[in-house]
Amino acid sequence: MCHYLLQQNGTLPSDPLQAQYDSWLALVDHLNIKAFVNLTLADSVRHGVQHLLFISGLGGMRPNTLVLGFYDDCLPKDKLIESSLSATESTDPLNPSRDFEQPALYRFSYLRGSSDRRDYGEFGDGKVLGPQEYVSIISDAMKMLKNVVLARYFNDFDRAQVLLPSSLAKRVVYVDVWPVNLLRPDSCSYVDTCSLFLLQLACILNMVKAWRKATLRLFLCVEEGRSVKGSQAKLGQLLKDLRIKAEVHPVPWDQVVALHWQRQGGLGKNQGSHSPDSATDEVEARAIEEESEDDYVNSFPSNATRVSDDYLAAVNKLILDQASPPPAVRFLYLPRPPADTRRYATYLHQLDLLTQDLGPTLLIHGVTPVITTDL
């Protein structure tokens, strides 16, 4: 478990991190988990995350996955404070406020969400980092060979309502998995490193005691002219080899793919985005053709400038249309950020449109192989 403070140690009379350790250790005890606690001091969020990625863990137990909340305007909910208050509430009806005077087990800074606070954020919305720095953190983690998970809409996730035994008895809980890069229809491969990592995380969630009765739904995107039964059988065999139990649902998406720039006249056409010079197009086209298949699937070259909002809205609607009944959580493929840092805002905008109103969603990108069938 890691944390950082946005300060510089040279201007402070003492180390402010020392006062934080007790709160974090108390949180580890409260959550009943095994964890290393690492704190660092940095002048920016990006540098703080870099420090923690370098120093966290011990030996072979160094973490390999970075989990971030999604960068949007949804207000975060502090479930830790809520649980702390409920745990300290008095059961004595004659003196209900007596226990509120007890100090909390852990004390952390307040979350954003109130414009009358003095620390309303340098961006005017309570945030301490901008979209450029946020995407830079994602890119830095992938360069350091860390898997990245972005969690969106989990402020609306009600674990008690979804996983209570009484709720499970009345309905089936679904976990939807889309292990394909939806921003690149030409890369519909379910066996690249990122897709297999996504499948592994969904399987691990299904193995947790509270989620064992949940059903995995795996969606297979197919186009006209391709053998649906053949693709479904191949994917089914892969799941059998990996010992993953899941329902496979073929999803025709010809009308969606037709909106992608690759199907609308190639590189020269771009709906809803600025079109680069033709000479630049030719250079980028040659570069794309020369890439190996594996790099082509996992990378995000020039796609950020050409994927239209109409295509992203259509993909978002396609995902929503398959949600019957709606899932408790969705697993989606997270593409790499573009190499051009000027495209970071566009990249974040595309992720925002892709996951709009999907409910609790995990965007996942894996960088190292995690599955083998050699044993």
C-alpha cells in the first residue's frame, strides 16, 4: 500500500511522512490484509508515483500492477470514513454520541468535491493533477513493465447489494469480459499478452469466495464472412486449456466497424478528427505496415488521431446493448497511450467516450505474459 505527499523535504522543519505511518498501518489491520506500507515525498503526483513504483515491495514480492481511478468529473466517495464511523457508532440509546469523541483509527486528507475548501486544486475542479500528467503516469508505468488497471464508476458500486447472500439467491451476478482492443477492429485477437492478462484477472475475481457464484460472460466480436462457429470453438478451446469457466457470446459488429477510419477509405479519411498532411499519412502508413503482428495488436500508433467520436459512441452502445441483465462489473482492454504526448488529451477523451455510463468498469493493460499451458 503506497501513498505520497506533494511537498519538498528541504523546506520543511521535519519529515511529514512519520505522522502518516500509524494511520496506514492501522488501515492494513482494519482491512485484514498483508501489505507493505511505502510512503514518499514528491513535488508532483507523477514523480510520487514513479518513486513508489521503484521502491515498493521486497525482492520477488515487488508489485507488478498499478491501479488508478479514472480521470473524470465523478466525485469520489470515501468508504473508509463511512466504515470507520459505522464502527465507532454507540449502541447505547441513552448516550448515542459518546463514542464519536474517540479518535479515528486512521486519518487521511479529504477528497475533492467542495469548492469552498482552500485546497480546491490548481485546475479549479478540486483535482491536483491534469489530464496530461494522468496519462503520463499510465505511460510511465507501462515503460517500467507494470500492468495498468483503470477503475471507473466504482464510486457507484454497492458491494453489499451485489454480493449479499440474499441478493445472490434472487439473481445471477455477471462479470462481462471484452478481451479485445475495441479501438482497433483489425486486431481482434484473444491471445495477445494483454487479452490473456485480462482473462486471468477476471478468473481470479471469480475465484474469490464472495464472487464464486458469479458467471463470466466473454463477448466474441465477429464480422460477416467469418466463421462464427469456428471462432467460438477456438475461443472455447482456449478457455478449456486455461481452465476458465465462461459463457461465450458472439457479438456481430459489422455496423460498428463500418464507422472505423480503416473501413472508410483508409488512412486519408478521418471522421470527427483533424486530418494530418498526406505526406505524413504515407509515412505513418508505411510504419504501421512494417510493425510486427504482436506490436501491432498492443500498440496505439496514429490511431488516437483518427478514431471518430461516432465510432466510439457506437462501440459504447454495443457494449450496453449486450448488458441483459446488467453485469456487476466489466473488464475492458486498455490500449497503450500514443507515443506523441500531444495526443494524450485525445487518448483520454476516447477512453471517456468508450466507457461512458457503463457502470463499474476496469480498463486493463498487461505487459508481461502471465499464463502458460506447459505444466
